[in-house]
Amino acid sequence: MNTDTNTPDGRGAGAALCLSAVVIGALIIAQGSGLFDTRASAEMTTSSAGVSMMTTRSSNTEPLIVVDDRTETLFVYKYDQGRFELWAKHDLPELFNAARARSKGAPRP
């Protein structure tokens, strides 16, 4: 019984199988060479006296992220027109508690 519907001699299935093998092989080579790597990298990090700072590139802006261990606060600043502006401020215990609650399926506070 002939189950191939592409051509009577089954060449369509063989060609599709070969094409799939070539595509999968190309994807394996590209992944192995690091073509699809999108690692997050900090441009600069520093830590002193309970304050940690990090800059990283995000589209067309370069935010400054500051964690103050003493007050357990996260500050995010953006650099705009030659000065830093406070973009966001979060209390770290509240931030982690909210994330923990969401991961367990609880609604947002």
C-alpha cells in the first residue's frame, strides 16, 4: 500500500527529509559556534561600604542600578542630558516577597 501523497514514487518525502536534516545540522553548527548567544553583561560593577552599583546597556539608554544594603533598597537611575535621574526605587524585601507570592500563584498585593 502506497501512503505517500506527494509523488507516486515517494521522492517528495525523501527531499523533505534531506532538507530537514540540512536545516537541523545548520542550527546545531550555529548554536555551537555561539551565533545565538545573548548573554547579559554588565559594563561596569563596583561595590563599597554596603553599596553595589552596576551599569549596563539597554537599547539606547545606559541605566545605573544601585543596591543599598543598609536600607535594602534598589535604585535605578537613567542618564539623560548629562545628568542622572531617578527612574525607579524599590524596597528589596517587598520586591522579593511579591515575586515569591507570584511564583506560588498568589495575586499581586
